[in-house]
Amino acid sequence: MLPDGSIDEENIEKRFVKHLRSLETWYTAELERRLKDLAEILNTELKSQVEELRTQYEQRYQDFQQKAARLPQVQSPPPEVFEEITRSEASVAKCAAELERLVADDSVALGQILKVRSQELELKAYIRGLKFLRAR
């Protein structure tokens, strides 16, 4: 108050602004401190979860390796199997060509046609067996 009894509005305004800035400064500092604490807590939790997941996956990987070690090792078939498949397929093609030729000729005995057809079917079954062996 001024000596004449009036209120010094300018002085009140300055004090108010000063207190307001002081409050803002305190609030900003407190907010930053709490954010740092929260970030630290979240970081710790995240690291803990990552470590837990890493441990789980390492355990699964070790279990998988142990199971894989117990399984019998599959060996690839020797190259002779592939060569035999090729040779047998060529024989099937020859049988098919001969069968077409025999069927077109009316003078050929039915027994001979059946013999060639039977041979063709046997070769196809043999090829299926070889391909099964190759796939294992």
C-alpha cells in the first residue's frame, strides 16, 4: 500500500509475475525429474523383459539342438540313384514308343502288347521307388 492508502498495482503485478515464474520453474524441474525417474523405471523393465525373452529363446534353441542331435542323420542318396532314374525314364519312353507302334500294327499278338505294357508299368513303379528314396 502506498502512504495515501492506494494499492500499488504495478508492484503487485511484478510480485505476481515473479511468483508465477518461480512456480513455473519449480513445476518444470519437478516434471523433468519425474520424467527421468519414469524413463529409468521403464528402461529397467524393458531390459528385464528383453533378458527374459533372450533366456527363453536360448533355452528353446538349446532344446531344438538337442532334439535335432537325437534324430537320425539323413544322408543324401548316392549319385547312382539319379543316374538310375534317368536310365529308367529313358527305358519307359522306349516302352511307350514300342507300345504305340505295336498297337498300331494289327498283326502283333495281344500277348506281346501286354508284355510290353507290363514292363512299362514295372519301370514306372521302379522309378517311383527311386524318387521316394531320393526324397528321403
